[in-house]
Amino acid sequence: MIFDLHGFGPALLAGTLMTIQLALASLALGLVLGLLGALAKTSPLKPLQWLGGTYSTLVRGVPELLWVLLIYFGTVGLMRSLADLLGMESLELSAFAAGTIALGLCFGAYATEVFRGAILAIPKGHREAGLALGLSAPRIFWRLILPQMWRIALPGLGNLFMILMKDTALVSVIGLEELMRRSQIAVTASKEPFTFYMVAALIYLGLTVVAMIGLHFLERRASRGFVRSAA
Amino acid sequence: MNWDVIVQYLPRLLDGAVLTLQLVAISVLLGLILALPMGIARASQNLYLRALPYAYIFFFRGTPLLVQLFLVYYGMAQFDVVRQSALWPYLRDPYWCAIITMTLHTAAYIAEIIRGAIQAVPPGEVEAARALGMSRTQTLLHVTLPRAIRIGLPAYSNEVILMLKASALASTITLVELTGAARTIIARTYLPVEFFFAAGVIYLIIAFVLVQGFKLLERWLRVDACQGR
């Protein structure tokens, strides 16, 4: 090992695991929000269109860090009144929950646009064919549109996931013990900031590479049966 | 919502916004200058020329900006060579650290935008310029780059907005830009919702103005007239 980790190796590893957990949890929430946002934006109902549009514009225009801070520190009062309402002693959002909500919210706003593009790319005839066969609207979406959307949305979602993974570092600001926070703790003890931040950077780089490889296989799986244009 | 307090502290938030704008403007301009040779190298036919900037771009796009900021602001102090060098007064200053890091960070993204734009220039136009007897340099300066600028401009404006949001991270290395100002005020007033909300609205306004500005620039450069549609 080129880097002397002063025995902080296991701590950094635990931090990496936390980073991965946070990224996956935010991804799950973000995908749901993104799908809902895209459905709202492509729905024929004006208020729903407006809602979806406002969500994606508002969230995308404000820094991710601000969302993390706002959701963590801003909900203290809200949670307190909720605890009073439920008659509980105290209720507060953990750093993990706040981070997941904030990052999921941001991922969802960008994913809304990706999913919307994918929905619009499905030929209209497919939906009409579904209607002609007497399928209900939810069934058309679930069985016809969604399976085809994946293939189109996947590259965009992959890029977003890579951004999301790097954004997990922001949650260290509210004290969640993920990779970045663990590195900070190691730096305080060892007084070797460059070493530990470099190791953290390399771990993030490794995670990005793993995500890229995973995405490559997912994309290959999703485009089974489609001819690739000759490269 | 406590509006009076927001109004009372608004000048301090706006001071922060000015610093935010400064950080963004300097870093996206310096980043563009830095990215230009890298983007041209990335679009080159020569494999070695192409591979060289890739390592740089891979590192800066693959790691979080927060880590990069900490590497420059806290990390550099680990080396005595740096602390004794003439650059230390700058590397000690969070302002310059933020500018340096954000510039290096955005340059990696802009280089890829430039590469994509150069590769999207129709080959026929480049071949026509070469057939008219223009040298490689002349072709690059008079045909490829002016065309690539117009193709890459929308992506560049996206990058500027992303940097506007990324500049919030400068608050983690003690700079009092917009987010930093909001956090300082909150530490005094204990009103997180009000001031994060106010800061968010200011970010939205800045982003909106920037988007409109780029729309004007696109019209001035007659971007859609060059799409060949």
C-alpha cells in the first residue's frame, strides 16, 4: 500500500459502505419521484403538468447542498409539531433520512426530464394499440410503456446516478458518517489531509468505475434484440 | 415565515450572492480557457494526444467537487514544499482555493463539451476548407472552432448553471458566499427555513437570469441559423 492509513482503513471501508447505501436509497426514492414527475408532466391534466414542471424546475435551480441543509435543519420544527401531534416524546430526521430525501429529490427532478423524454419516444401507435385491445391506462403504462422506456432512459439515468454518487459527499456536511466524513475524522487524528482526501478521491473514482461497468452491462441487457448501428 | 427578518438580513445575503457570482464567473471563464487546448487535443486523431488530457478529465469528473476542494484547501498544507513556496499566500486563502478547484473541476467538463462539439462539426465543411487550401490551423480557427462554439454553447450554458449550484460547496471551506451567508445568518437567528428558502430563491433568480442571458447570446451568435435545418 502506498498510503499509510494509520489504522483508519476499516473506518474508511465502513464509510464507503454507508456511501453506497445512501446512493442506492436515494436512487430508489429518486426513480419513484422521477417516474411520478414524468407521468405528471406528460399527463393531459393541466394542474398535474404544472405540478411536474414546477417540481423539476424548482429543484434543479437550487444547489444540492442547500437542499441537504434545508431538509436536515429546516424540518426540525416540522418534526417537533408532528411529534406533538402523535403524542411522542421527540421525533427527528436522521442524517441518513435527510440525505436520502434531499438527494432523492434532486435525482428525481433530473430523472423527470429523462423519463419524460423516454415516454415521448415511445411510438404513439403502441399506446393506441393497447387502447384498442381494451387495456386500462395503468396497465398500458405498466406493460407497454414502462418496459420500453427503460432502454431509452437508461443512459441518461446512468449519468444521473454517477452525479448522485458524487453528491453523496455533501451529506457529510450534516454529519452522516459516510466516506467523506470518515476521511475528515481520520484527518483530524492523523494531520495528513492530503493522504486521506486522496484515498477518498480514489475510492470515489473506483465507485464511479464500478457504476460505469455495471451500467454498460445493464445497457447491453436492455438493448437485447435491437440492432446497434455499425460503429 | 418571518418576512421582516429576511428583509433585515437581505443585504448580507446579497453580499454573499455577489461572491457566488464572482466565483462562478471567474471559474467558468478560466475553465473555458484551460479546457480549449484539452478539448482540441481530445478531438485529435492522434491517440497519444487524445489520451493525455483523459487522465485529468477522468480524475476531475470521477471524484466529488467537495473532495477536490478539501484536497486543495486542506491537503496542500501537508507538504512543506508548498508551505514554503511563493504560492502559499494564495493556497492558504479559501477564496483562491475555491477559484483554483472550481476552475480545474469545470475545465474537465468543458473539455468534454468542446470535444463533443468539435466532433459534431460536419466533416464536409472541414473537408471543404481543406480543399480550398486552408492549412490545418486556419481550418481550426476559421471553420471548426466558430462552428463548434455554436454547437457547444447550449451545453456550456448548462455547465455554467451546474457551477452556480456547485459554488455552494465553497461555504464548506469557510467562504461566505450565498449559502455561507445563509448559514452564518442562521447560526445567529436560528431561522433555518426562512434563510435557506431566501437563499434558494436568490439562486433560482440568478439561474433564471443566466439562462435568459445565454438565450440572448445564442441569438446574437445566430445559433439556430447554423443548424442547417
